[in-house]
Amino acid sequence: MQPTSGISEGKFDYKAGKLIKVRAVFEGDKIKDIKITGDFFLHPEEKIEEIEASLRGKRIKEIEETLRESMGGAEYAGISPEDLTYAITEAWKRRK
């Protein structure tokens, strides 16, 4: 059952090349707040905060394009825009 207030929280742990943990608050199909953690490599380290900021306010269908843009110029291993898209989408599907 989906929440009636329009605000929901979802989480999903996904083992891609490395573990990706997504905790997000959604308003309808938009990301209101998001935290991405895991044992993947991303450099520079502050890039993850930029990625999270770029996702706030985005609709689920905009995630992959937003991630491709925001991850540009970063070095990463054990994670990809597709992996993150999958993990965030699954968190949205499992929201309460």
C-alpha cells in the first residue's frame, strides 16, 4: 500500500561491483532527499554530495540522465550510473 500523504521513504541495498546503499525520501515520483553510501570508490570524495544534490527534485524518469551528467569528470570503480539508477529506482518501488 502506498502512502496517502504523497511523502514516502524508500531504501535499497544493492550489490553491484560493490555495495550501494540508497536511503531516500520521495514526494510522489520526485526525490525530496537522498543519501547514497556503500563500499564503492568515487573520486573526488565530495562528488557523492554533488550527485545527491543533483538528484534532489528530480523525477524517477530523470535519474539516469542526471547521474550521467553529475558523474561526468569523476573517477569511479564498483559503481556506474546504471547501477545507481537501478538502486534508486528499487528504493522508490519499495517505498513506505
